[in-house]
Amino acid sequence: MQEAAIKQEIRALLRERNGVLLAHNYMRDEVQEIADITGDSLGLSIEAARTAASVIVFCGVHFMAESASILAPDKTVILPRLDAGCPMADMISVEGLLAMKERYPGAPVVTYVNSSAAVKAASDICCTSANAVRVVNSLPESELIFTPDKNLGSYVARFTGKTIHLWEGYCPTHERLRVDDVTRLKQAHPDALFICHPECNPAVVALADHVCSTSGMYDFCRQSTAQRFIIGTEAGILYRLKRENPAKEFILASPALICPNMKLTSLEDIREALTTMAPVVKVPEEIRVRAKRALDRMLAIPRD
């Protein structure tokens, strides 16, 4: 069946189910194109809680669908590919986190939203890549535990005098971007600005003209007078960057910046999920309440 026909089927099924289709910034182009809302993981979950739709089809990875379930427990959350996981989120367990808390008694746990609901529930407060510095500096304690991304934690450490104990997790996709990749492109395109995600290795981050979240990249590139950018994050972001800035050039910093989990979800998967109303992601209530507390504490911090 042609792509256009599948898209029409999906839109019809969404109307029939009173559903909303959410797509992360790293999804395939054709999935982003048909989505009602695109964005980063937490932003999408917040939109999910606000929507009047009763069914949320979350095109992303498992922890993102969990976040939607945490914030919108009265809605049906469908993840078209249940096998779409996050290696970084899988690098930390509740048992491991509890053991780390025993090593540093009294140190609050700041957990990146790229984590399971169970790990969020065992944490004191959550953060995103955009607000991690603000979250850490909002805490009264001078010592804290940061999970699961050591690269984001290392970036945050540059902007605080606090002692940060890092969990040794990382994003395999961002970790694949090497210094040599960036320096080669910067030499080939001296007029280009290099912007990267703080999930990248600290040595790569040190080369950046600007470091920010995916949502921050859209804003920065739209507002910048530069005409060429080297992009240091997952390739899916190029779809919207090019659409919003047709006169500007965007160069992916490395062909290795492709997350296989983010690319699993196809239009056919979405159609099947809406047809069968499965797979459903539902966070158990005892975990949901504690995980929501960590998210609510983050959301209560005033913006700059």
C-alpha cells in the first residue's frame, strides 16, 4: 500500500479512537510528518496530559510512553513498537541506584528523564537536558547523585560548585560521535557552527559553539544569522530543522548518529497499533505516584 494511503488510514483511525499522535524529534521523517505534535520526550508527555484525546499513540521509546502514563493516567497510552527501548535507560536499575544511595547517604538523586518509571520513583527529582543545570542548582544540598547519563552530568558539573557523583550510563548513539568527526567537518566548513547535545562525550562538547537540547537546537538555528550548521545529535532532528530553515544548510556530524530504537516505528506499526489498540503501556499506580512526585518537583522549579 502506498504511503499516502497508510497515512489516510492512520488519520481516520485517530479520529475514530479520539486519539492523538505524538512523535519524538528523532523519529523517521514520515512519522514526524503525520504526527499531531512533535517534540522532546518530556514536552510530548506534558502535551499528552493536556490533550482532550483519550488515546495517546506515542512514537518514541519505552520510557517516553511511561512518562505519558505517569502524567496522564486516565488515558490509554499506546507504544506502537514495544521493543523500542533505550540502552541508556537500561543501564540503571533500581537495585543499583539504591546501592549508590547507600554509598552517599543524604545525597539527593537527580535523574534524567531518559530513565524508567521505576528509577524515577526511586529518585528525588527529575531533569531534562534543557533544565539539568537549573535543577541541580535549585537543590540546597552541596552533594548529589546524578543518573543515568554521565555525559550530561559532566556537562552540568561545569556550571555548579556542587559535588556530583555520576552514574556510569550514557547514550550509545551520542557516544559514537568522535572528536575527529567534528574537527574534520569544522575544517571543511569553517563558516559552520557546531551545535551538539550534552549527551555527547565531554571532549566533543568542548568543541561546540552551542550546547543544548533538541528543542533548543530548533530555537537556536532559527534565530541564528549563521547559514550553515554541523549537527551533533540524532539524525531525525534534520527533518524539522530543514523544514523550518529552508535557506540554511545542516550537516550531520557523523553518519553514526542514528538510533536504531528511534527508527523502529513505521507507519505500518502505527496503523496496526491503532487497529488493535495495543501494545498499551501502563505504569503501576504505586510506581506512578512516586515517579510523578519526582517529575512534579522538577516542573515546580521557576524558569530563568
